[in-house]
Amino acid sequence: MNTFGEILRLTTFGESHGVAIGGVIDGFPAGITIDMDFIQGELNRRRPGQSALTTARAEGDRIEILSGVFEGKSTGCPIAFEVRNENQRSGDYSTLKDLYRPSHADYTYTEKYGVRDYTGGGRASARTTISQVAGGAFAKLLLRELGVKVYAYTSQVGDVVLHKNYQELDLENIDSNPVRCPDEAMAKVMADEILRTKEAGDTIGGVITGVIKGCPVGLGEPQFGKLHAKLAYAMMSINAVKGFEYGSGFAGVSKHGSEANDIFIRKADGKVGTRTNNSGGIQGGISNGEDIYFRVAFKPVPTLLKDQESVDVNGNPVTYKAKGRHDACVLPRAVPIVDAMAALVIADAYLQSKGSGRFVK
């Protein structure tokens, strides 16, 4: 299961300390302008070593397009790309060959496959998300043609919570600080919390909020192709994700139906819309034209720079302390992964809608 999507399909390959990370995008329409500066910029948002808050691993993450683009336009043929790994330090992981790190995939991979790449986590490493971000960048170029914009931002780090609704924020300011929180004051508090955690050799989790604006009505397929289900599937495929909710989510259970219902109205532009948006832009599994918004919960990174107990491959107790370069908090670098996966979902749903129902651009 290394392929994501139905019409627009992204197949990924590579390991953390292998030669390269890459992918093949199939089903991408011909004639879309391919802005390579934009695509590289998206990868730069994810790459390591970009601030004091992230791992110090120095990677340029330069993307090379191998096929499917000619004279700046997509050809409709498979788009193949790769990003070379340049700064591996596999020696940092030599002591991990015969032990199972707490909350990592070491044990499960060994039991399932009988073999595992212990250098940097191999295929289970978050470095493989390069492919997802690259695929999402292409999807965003397609969505740009439709006037659809996808955003994601850090809304919580540990107990530090941004309580403002996304409508109160300028989402164009997301990348104005290393935390990728569009509220500058809260971003500083979050950054301080990450740095304190890092200095203690520990890690911390949090929440990323996603927002999709301009999504047309009619995306999503009943019964098992509901748009929110596809978003959940996409988000839960991201490393370290432990939860997903959209619209009013879990907070909505405390309301009565008379409070939660989104009343239909005729808007100023003459189109039908809703007065409120507790549904999060999706009803019956199909987009209704309102903003789609969701929240994704990330656990603390399991790699700590302090002693932890575990066992080796023979079940003997061991004490383990990580070496190398690691993120104390994945959120700043996970923001572009979240919006990339959301873009892939919406682009795929758009292409699927052209052959089902009564969809008009």
C-alpha cells in the first residue's frame, strides 16, 4: 500500500538513509502549468535544518523531475520525481540493530517482514513524507486552476492552545514564523515551549488545523468514498498522527440538534449556503461549498535524548538513549505535510467528480 488516490494516484518509494526518496504521480491532467519554484518552496517548508526548532540534519531536498513535464506543462503522462539523500549518518543508528525502540515501528516491522532497515527508521521514517509533500505540491497547482486554496497551521503545542477560530486569523501569515502559527504572539509562546522541551532532551506533541477554501460543491462519493473519510484516511497516514476531527468534531457532542444544525440561506451572491458551518463544509460525505476545516492530533516524537527502558530482539531488558539529530516537535515541519495530503484528497475528488453525478466547474 504505497499508492494513494483513485484517479490522481501517488506512488512513493525510498527510505530515510537510502539513496533517494521519490514517487510517481499518475492521472495528473495535461496542460497544467508546473511552477518548479513553487514545488521546491513546498519541499523547503518540510526540509530539516530550517530553524532551531527542528532537527539539525542538513539536507537540501532538491527535487528532480524525471518525466511527465515538457516545456513547463504537464503532459498527462506519469510524473516521476526524486530527492536525493545527502546527509545520512547511519552510524548514529548502529546500536539499534538488536533492540526495539519504544513506540517505534521496529518490533512490528520485524515481526511482519522478518527484516527491517534500522538506519533512521527506514521506510517508517518521517523523511519519506518528502514524496507526499511533492505530490501535494502538484495537486495544489491543479487546485490553483480551480481557485481552491489549502492551508494548515500549528494551533496547539502541548498545553499551549491557540483558541482563535481560523476565521479570525490571517492565514497568509502561516509561514511568517518557524512554528507556522499565524498568531505571532502565540507562535512565540509555542516556540519557547518547544525549545524548553528540546533542552530537556524530551519531545512534545500538538495539533495542526487544516482549512480548505473555495472547494466546489459536489466532491465526495457515498457510501464509502465520503470526502471526510478520505481526509481522515489521508491524515492518519502521516507519521505520528493519533487523531482527526472535522467541523465541530468532538466538541459538537455537547450541543443539541437545534444548536448544531447548519441553516440554509441565500447569500449575498445569490447562491445557497449555510448560516453556520458546524458541518465543516461536508454534508452526507459531499462538499457543500463552505470552508472545509479539520484538526489533526500529533503525538510527541518517540525518539528522546534521555534514557528509556526497552528490550532487545531476544527479549532481554536494555536501557536505550537516542543519538543523532531529531525533532523535539514535529508540528512545524508537519504543517506542509498536512496541507499536501489535503490537496491530494481534494484534487483526486475533483477529478473523480467529473465522471460521476452532475458536476460543473
